[in-house]
Amino acid sequence: MASSFVEKLQVAVVTATVVSAGWIVAGGILLDRDEADQIDRQLEERSVPTKDATPEAEGAEASRITQRESATVLSDQQSATLMIPVLDVAATDLTDSFSDERGGGTRLHEGIDIMAPSGTSVVAAAPGTVERIFQSDAGGNTVYVRSEDRETIYYYAHLENYAPGLNEGQRVRRGQRLGTVGSSGNADPTAPHLHFEVMRTTPSAEWWEPSTSVNPYPLLVRASRSR
């Protein structure tokens, strides 16, 4: 029951429409009035900094809330096409690490880490085009896949290996193999995982230009339950 409410809280921060005296529609989920009021109270509590909070902490919390609120930027149609991008991982295996602190609190985590043994297949969460195959000190072996409408980029990082024949400019279908789970880049070798990120952008923007990160966790959980 608690986890169910947390999931609703994560996706219920978009515009709400009252449909009756006792029910409300928020983020595509039907909530009763008491539950909706409870969500509002918790969001208000999270948005008010404590008396002892430093300006840096207040700024980090404001950024965290903004990122949480972006969880429903994708349309229902887009999120419905998603699948968990690591084989043999269920929705119940996922952990919401979006906006967790990293680097000693200097930055926020802009995706989720999907834990799996090294060598587990990483697949495309949604159809699109491989825009960039890139190696970096931070992300290690990475793949950027742009959606068919060019407004979303799916980012896969810390891969151990790339799928044979994977090339930039290649169109991939949902579920197509992109590579394997690993710990390349700055990932902990004892905890191999896929860093999966969803970034909202514009059709004309390059893969490396600034974008808005969207929390993949509620989208993947919702898509899994709809099947």
C-alpha cells in the first residue's frame, strides 16, 4: 500500500481535474479526495525548507522537487511504449534513485540504476534511432537513442559491451539488443548496473545539448503494469 502511494505521489504532480465531489484525476490516475489532499500536504511539506537548511540545501531540494515533477512530461502514449531495458528485470526489482545526491551532494542523479549481473542483455526501452555511441570517463560505454518524434533521448550508460553491428544512425525497435550490463566509466565494479536516463529535448537539438531529465521509474512501472 505504501509503495503504491509513493508511485502515485511521483506521477500525481501534474495538472489535476476535478471530476466529482469525491474523486480527482491526477497524472492519469484516479485518486479519492482524501488521498489527493494527502499528496498535496506532502508536496507542501517537501517544498518548505527547514529552519536549519543552508541555501545550498534549499537549492538542491528545489531542484529535486522540480525533477520529480517532470516525471509525467512524457505522454501516456509514449510511456506505454516503454519496456524495462534490462532483460529478466521485473518492475518490482527496480529502485527509484532519480534525483538522489551524487558527488557528495554536488549533483543529483538524473536517471535510475538498474542492477543486474555483468553480461545481462541491455535492450532498447523504446523504438528510435541510435544517435550516438560514445565512450566517456563518467558513463563509460554509452548509447544515445532518439525517439521517433525526435523529442526524447534514451541514454544507456556503463555498458560492458555493445551489441555486434550496432551503429550510429541505425534504427532500433523496442526490445532490440543494444549491449550488455557492465561497470564501465565511473561505476562500481562490484555493483554492475545499467544507468538509464530519459531526456526531453527538441527535434533540432543535438544529443549533447542541454535537456530536461524525466524520472524513468514511474514510467517503467506504469508501462509494465499496463501489459
